[in-house]
Amino acid sequence: MSEEDDRAEILALIHANRIGIWTKNYDLWSSCFVHAPYITRWGYNVQGGPFVRRSWEELARRAVSVFSGDEMPYDADFAHKTTVENLTLRIYGDMAWAAFDQQYPPSGHPGFRGSGLTHELRVFERHEGRWKIAVLGHMGNDGFHDGAAILELNAEGTVHWASAEAVRRLEEDDDLVIRNGRLRVRDTACQRRLTAALSWASNVDSGYNSGRGSLPIVHETGEGLPTRVWWVQVQGGTIYFLMEGQGLTETRLDLAAAIYGLSAGQRRLAGLIADGQTLPDAAREMDISANTAKTHLQRIYDKTGVHTQPALMRVLLSVGIPG
């Protein structure tokens, strides 16, 4: 078999492996692998983080949830319209390796939200004249919850991808705008904070080992108006702008409450302010008087050493190690 024939067979194998998963064809998927104790599947995705699977027995056992359950949907577009890009393929006798990207088409499935770009690695062995996968590496950035308002940016703020919800919100947003392909904040001071956060995010993953973290961007909307909180998050080498980051906000506020000794009422008030509520709205939500809400807020100011709601949010949401 010529090297050209080998390359064609290996590329077809890459596609067959993906097609088998997304069309729930176990026989096709299974035929792509070496059925041996040493085969390995490792990777990372936003939904579950890093993982390692070893041996065909373990891989086949775990695959049951895909082929006979609802863990992954049937998707003919994912199977057949996904493209293989930036392929590097090296063949040495009966072994070969490939590094490449896969660009998936837009998805309508809950739990599969993102740019659709995955980074892939394969090690192949030739068995009885046919190429098989011995090692499969995968890194995917999809997996945000349905309806999330998220943009994928580079260090200069250029938008590589935006979720449908982010696009919808940007159309009516008074503070954020995409100008010349870049996400911008109309307020100059807040734009400086966004620029600094993106610079920070680009440096988090600049070393030999990967890094991750998140930083809040607090927008001062004016006296008596609700404070807005956005998040810049970096993980898996990708920078995200979250127009809402409730999980991140709640985690940071819980930590800040422990550090600064906030009472349950003070912690709840801080959460409502971070969620964009005015002080009167927060008082009604907590079923307390406006004066009691003001007292809670003043005591939080006293404990944190700040005197404005935007400054308070920056202090509370910046505690601890970015994560």
C-alpha cells in the first residue's frame, strides 16, 4: 500500500470514528479501535473537565451511555458536515500519528453550545493490514448550558463566536457593542477594565503548562442604577466573555462572605446587588424595609472598607484565586 493510500485510509478512519458516535452506530465506532488493554482515550471538555480512559474494556463499557442512552444526541450534521482542518499526519511503517482540528456545524442541542472547534490527536497502529486507533486525544470547548449569553474572544477582543442568546442581547444592550468585529464597552473606564482583563486572560495560558481563571468586570451604571457584572474567563486556551456568570458570582460571594464575616442577610443583599438589582428592589425581594437594606449595605461597607456599590462588587468578586 502506498503512502497516499495510507493517508486516505487514515483520514477515512478519522471521519468514521466521528460518524459512528453521532449516528449511534456502535459497530462502525468499535471497528475504528485497537481492541487491546493499552489503548487510551484522554481529553478535556467544558462540561466535565479533564478525563483519562484506559483499555478497550473500559472504553467500550463507558460507550454504552452514548449508543443506548441519551448522553449524546443523534446528529447527522455533526456526523457528516464536520470538517477536518489543519491536519498534520506522519506515517512510520505500521504506526502513524495525526494532529488536527475538527470544526462542527452550529448545534441546536442543549449542552452543546460553543464555537464547535475541537482539537484532536490520534495515534494509529496497523493490524492485519488495516489502520486502527490506539490513542485518541480530544479537547472541546462546547458544553455551555442552553441559552447562555457567551462570546469567545481573542486577547484584542475580536469575537470568534457568539451564542444565539448573546447576539440577541447585544442587539438591545446599551453598554456593550461589537465594533469592527471587536467587543467594546461604551463606557471608557469600563472598556479599560475589559482590555486589562483580556490581557490578563491571554497571559494565563501563555506558559508551558496551561492555566485557567476568571475575573469580574463591574460596570458602574450611575447613582441609584443597578450595577452590572460581566466575567472574563479563560480555560482550555480559550477566552470567554460571559454576559452573565451566576455560578461564578455565587461562588465568589460565598468565599467573600466567609472572609469578611458577612451575615446571612448581608450575603443575600450582596448577591441581589451583583444580580443587577437596585437597593429598593433588593429590599422588596428580601421582604425588608428600605432602611434595613441600607443598614445591611452600610455594614458591608464597614467590613470591606469601600463606600460604593461598584467598588463593593469589585472587592467581593475578586477574593481568592481566580477560578
